[in-house]
Amino acid sequence: MRLAAIAADENAQRLTLLLAAPVTRAQLLAHEAAVAGCAALVLITVAGIAMWAGTATVHAGLGAGDALAGAWNVVPVMLLCLAAAVLALGWAPRAVAAIGALPAAGGFMWQVVADSVDAPSWIRALSPFAHLAAVPAAAPAWVSASLMAGIAAAGVVVGTVGYRRRDLSA
């Protein structure tokens, strides 16, 4: 949503003076994406701490490290969402929020529907959630996480190229 706000501000010509200053589009995008990514990491960490606190309250035996590992397991999907938003900001600025939410919301819905109708494994594999391990019950799927992070990095590069090439519309 933070990157969708940039697109809305640009469309409403609220960024014209900012981009006329010695601030490049790439710098603006890098700062906004970094803030959005760090905020998402904080929220994921808070969710892990809350999960640990809830299980500690009922003496369920989930340690703080395991709760945080389980919460941080979704970071690759968060990176895909951030990359999708950057990609949309560069090439489809009116759809930043929808495209940015697609890996998480769309991927989750895809997996639920695929599991519900007993779809073939290749259909289930289209969801990024299908490639995450059940942490802390299992070890993290580092190869899948690395591949998702690499795809996210490529998306950020392509989105940044598109954003830098785009001029402010009058």
C-alpha cells in the first residue's frame, strides 16, 4: 500500500516538486521500498512474538525462537509482494495495490482452492505458499526461499527500470 500511495501521489501531481529537486526516481523508490520492507519485517516479528506469547499463556510449549522462525518463514512471500508492487509502480502504476497483493492474497487463495478441489500438484505449485516448509515443525525450505528472493530481486530491478523511464504525466 505504501508504494500504491506513491503512484497516487504522482498521479495527483503531488510529487512534481519533489522530483524536480535533486532526488532521483530511483532514490525515492529505494527509500519507499526499504521503509515498506522494514515495516513488513517489524509486523512479521510482532506476529511471531504474539504467537509465542499466546502459546506461552496456555503452556503449549512453543519457544520464542520457534515462533519467530515460523513467522519469518513467510518473508520470501513478503519479498515477492514488495517486488510485485515495485514492478507495478514501474510499468502499471494504476494497479500497484492489486498487483502487490497478488503473491500473498492470490497465492493463498490459489492454494486453498487447489487443495479444496484436489488439484494436481503442478497446479498447487503455482502458489508461493506451496514452496514454504511447515516451520518450526520442519526445517525452512532454503532453496525455495532463495529462489523466491531471487525472483523478487529481479522484479525490483525490472520495476526500477520502468519507474526511472517514466516521466511525470501532465
